[in-house]
Amino acid sequence: MRPHLIFDGDCGFCTTSATWFADRLNRDASDPVVAAWQHLDLATLGVDPERCNREVVWVAADGTQAGGAQAFAAWLKHRSGPRRLLGTQLTLPVVRRLAGLAYQVIAHNRYRMPGGTPACALPPRQRADHA
């Protein structure tokens, strides 16, 4: 199985961000699948739709998963050279914590971000989970 980076396709900010990164990071057929969860068979991938609605999810070729900032770290680590180094740095304890906090702020406010719309807002219960 090819790795997957799964995002919320109902969110304009998420779609724009994932597409922007994919255009810069994916270069050939062996690269990860970057797709909206709404267009995937999540059961086959072993991913919970609720999780995909609140955070980006990385599913590695072996089926292991990472979410939020660590999903981006895993995607970068899948690359080579400086991108792999950046992904590895994002997993270091202090950087991991800071990246997680930054991701939470962005996720909580994704409807306010460039490309975001009111439809991008997390439901109130999920916004409370990210606070």
C-alpha cells in the first residue's frame, strides 16, 4: 500500500494547503496519495472519519498512523534530503510540542485562514477538544 495523507475535503483551507504541499513534495507515482477523506475508503485504511474531520492523518505503508503536525512530519520524513531532516526535527520533543500547539491553533481557526469558509469551522464539540 502507498502511504496516504488524508485531509478534510470540505474545508477550503485544508484542501488548498494539502494541494499546495502536494504540488511541491510529490513528484512521481511512488509518492503518497494525498486525498480528501470524503473520496477514500477509510475502512480499508483503518482510519476513523471523525479523526479525519478534525485533523490531517498520515497512514504509512505499514498502516501506522500519525495525526496533526506529526502527519506533516511523517510526510516530510518520507521524502529525502532537507525535507526528511525537517520532518525528523518536527518529531523532537520540544519541537513536536510547539508544532502540535501551532497545529491546534490553526485547526481551531481554519475557517479564518486564507481559503477558509464558515464550512471549514470545526463543530463546537471538536473546537473545545482542540482548545
